[in-house]
Amino acid sequence: MYNKLVYKYQVTEDGLLFNVELAGKSKEDVKIFKEDYAIAIKVEENKYSISYENYLLRAKYDFDNIKAKMKNGLLTITVPQIKKVEKQIEIE
């Protein structure tokens, strides 16, 4: 079962940036998993979820290449924006 998680996020040129306050916790206390339509965060016995199921622009972000770092009780999760690459189609 998931508990409520308080976080802030912002859209940057590079993607989505989530900031989660986990005061008193270290990176050894935290585990992060990608689920179908959520980022699951497990802190000791508690499990939290950041759902992106309803994000209208979900297709713009690469949820398969999430990066995370933890410093001074602040968990930062970065979801990169999918870069559009123009590819010429060869005509037969």
C-alpha cells in the first residue's frame, strides 16, 4: 500500500525534476523503482508513489532513464526529456 508523499516538481529544458524532502534519511535508507505509471520510493517500511499516469505530456519524458541523487536529506529525481531526432527516410 502506498502512503502520501509530499514533493515539488518543475519542468526544465532537460526534463522533469522532482525534489523530495526526506529529513534525516541517507541514500542507504531509500530505494527507488520504476513501475508502470509511477516512480515508487521505499523508505524503510513505507512505500510512496509519484504517479505520472495523468501527465498529459508523458510521451515527452523518458521514464526508462530516471536518475536520482540524495544530499542532506533531499532526494532529487530527474526524468530526462526525450530528444527529437530528425531522421531522413530513404525513398526506394
